[in-house]
Amino acid sequence: MAQVTGADRTDTPAGDRTDPATPPRPARGDRTTRQAALWATVVALPLTLLVGVLAIAQLSPDPPDDAATSPTPARPQSTAPVEMPAPALADRPATLCRALLSRLPATLRGLNQRPVTAGAEQNAAYGDPAVTLACGVPAPTFAPDAQLWVVNGVCWLPEQGADGLRLTTVDREAPVRLHVPTGQSQTLEWAAPVSESIVSSVPSVPDPPSGCVF
């Protein structure tokens, strides 16, 4: 049997013996360092997110100004009755005017119809300021060379005045007048939808003026 002599054996103190299968225990100083690093990461992460959000907010364009981009609301249209005269009409014109008023459109170039103070069977009004229609008015007088316009089968005499445009039929048994105030566009286009109603309700005279070329 081989013997271990005193020269070959190295004595190790009992407290320093280590099992080769057991990993070495970390030093206390290393554990403290790792915990400090972990807490630093936990604190730094929300700060990093906050900085990123602020950076995005700075780079994002400013939201549009609602007051600058929103359209200006339209002025509310008055629904009050429009003051209009209602002279007495003979039987024939009164009958034709009632037929015309029953066939008028509910809107005229986007303007809603409004009530009138008198003569609802011969007067009508649209919008604000009001475009008015009067049926059974006196026939207009005009020069032979006056310019007449035929709109949708109806012959109109246009007259521009300080208070707006007047359009009066010159070829119908019961003359019809449209008054377009200065607050509305001064154009013959107002006569287009009204002419369709006139053709279906008010007959033309047998001898229209020579300026009415159909």
C-alpha cells in the first residue's frame, strides 16, 4: 500500500474546503452592484419613454385651428312674412294667378319659400333678402327696340333699378313680375324655374311683342 508521507500531503483547513460540484457563492459586493444596476434600469426606462413621447410631440405638426378651418356659418334665413301688396284682380287674372301659385316650386335657386303678408293666391317670396313674385301686375310699357329675353318659353322684360332687378313677362294673359333685390345675384337665371310654372298655368297672348323670338 502506498503511503502518503508528510512531504507529499498538503493540509487544508476545514473551513476552506469546497465541494467541486457546488458553484462558488458570489461575493456580497457583487450582489449589491447588480441590484443597483437593476434599479437604475427600472428608473431609466420610464424616463426614456417620456423623452421619446416628448420628442414625437415636438416633431408632430400643430393641430389645425378649428376657427380658421371651419366654414363661416351661414346667416339664418328669416321666416317672417314678406310684406307685399295685394291689389284686387279681375276674375280671369285671379284664376290664372291661383293656378300659377299652386304650381310654383318650393325653393327657388336654393332659397326656401316664405309666407307673405297679403295675397297668398297671387304673391310669393323666397329667401332673405326676399326674391318676390307678383302675379296679375299691370302690363309693362317699353320701347319697340327694348331687349327682351325668352327663358324656358316665356318672354321677359329685364329692368335694372336702384333696388335690384325686375323681370316682367310681356307675353302672358296675366303679367308676372319677379323682383330680385340687390342682396341677391342680378341674373336672368331666376326666371328659369318660374317660367316652367308659368307655361303650365298662364296662357300666352295671341300677339306677343316682336322682340319675343321663340
